[in-house]
Amino acid sequence: MKEGKVTFISMSANETIHFGERLGRLLAPGDVIALVGELGAGKTTLVKGIVQGLGVMDKHIVKSPTFSLINIYKGRIPVYHFDAYRLESIQDMTDIGSDEILFGEGVSLVEWADNVYGALPKEYIEITLSVISESQRKIEINGFGEHYCGILDKIRGIRTE
Ligand SMILES: Nc1ncnc2c1ncn2[C@@H]1O[C@H](COP(=O)(O)OP(=O)(O)OP(=O)(O)O)[C@@H](O)[C@H]1O
Ligand SMILES: [Mg+2]
């Protein structure tokens, strides 16, 4: 399978949101983004940007769906925001009806995706955030499959603008 990678350092929460917004504009129906990183790494912050790029008007409605497991936002494409923090198995994920969503026509954003890799489609983008300092995060974006490598090529373009 074709794979691609882009890495950069975000210097602030706003920069992470801004990057997310530009990524969100590139997404199409059915796209899946897996978000990985420790508590407070910036997964939800990045989601705030992505949903703005998808045309969701109010980024303040975006919260980690730690207890609800999934939030749904209305953008130019429906956005499904999962939080697998409390899930222990792929079965837990499929029990909440993830298949219909992940293999459907919305955009899926999955926090703590590393808990449920087996429930994800074969092709997706994985974004790993790691804390460097209070305001700096390393952001590693891996694309799996032709379609997502195409998105990564465009991300490389916007990163060097
Ligand atoms: N460069 C940065 N990028 C993203 N967030 C940052 C950055 N610098 C500081 N922050 C702060 O780090 C925190 C990240 O919190 P956020 O809720 O996005 O993390 P999370 O990974 O979703 O955590 P959780 O696993 O608890 O849901 C926010 O308070 C944000 O303002
Ligand atoms: Mg979160």
C-alpha cells in the first residue's frame, strides 16, 4: 500500500487549529482521520480546526466525546467525532455502530484511535501529536493508501506556502 508522511512542529494551539482548518478543506466524504497522542496532546484542538475547514460554523461546540463516545457536527459533509479513550476493544467500537459511520459518507475523526485500530478501514490518515513544551507540539501525519497520500501531497504544498 502507498504510504506518505509529513512532520512539523506547531508553536501554538492557534497554529494547530489553523493547520486543522486547511486539512479540513481538503477532506472528502468517507475520509477517516485517526488521532493519537497522550492526554492534552492537542487532538481535540486539531479537531476544532478540521471541523472549521469542513464548514462547521461554531468550533466551540467541539468537545472530546469522552462520555458520549461520539459527537456529530453539521458541516459541508457530516462530521463524526469519536473518542475511543474509554473503549477497550474493537468490539466496543463496533457495538456503538462505528462500521456504518467509518465506511459511510461522512468524515470520521477518531481520538484515541490506537485503542481501536482494528475497527478502522485499511486506508486512513493517522495524526500523532506529542508534547514538546507547554506550547509546542510535534505533529506527524501518516497517509495510508493512494487517496490519502494525495491529501498529504497537498498538505506539503500548504506547509511550504
Ligand atoms: N501547539 C499546540 N497545539 C495544540 N494544543 C496546544 C498547543 N500548545 C498548547 N496547547 C494546549 O494543549 C491543550 C490540548 O488539549 P486538547 O483537549 O486538545 O488535548 P487532547 O489531546 O484532545 O486531550 P484528551 O485526550 O484529554 O481529549 C489545550 O489546552 C491547548 O490550548
Ligand atoms: Mg480530546
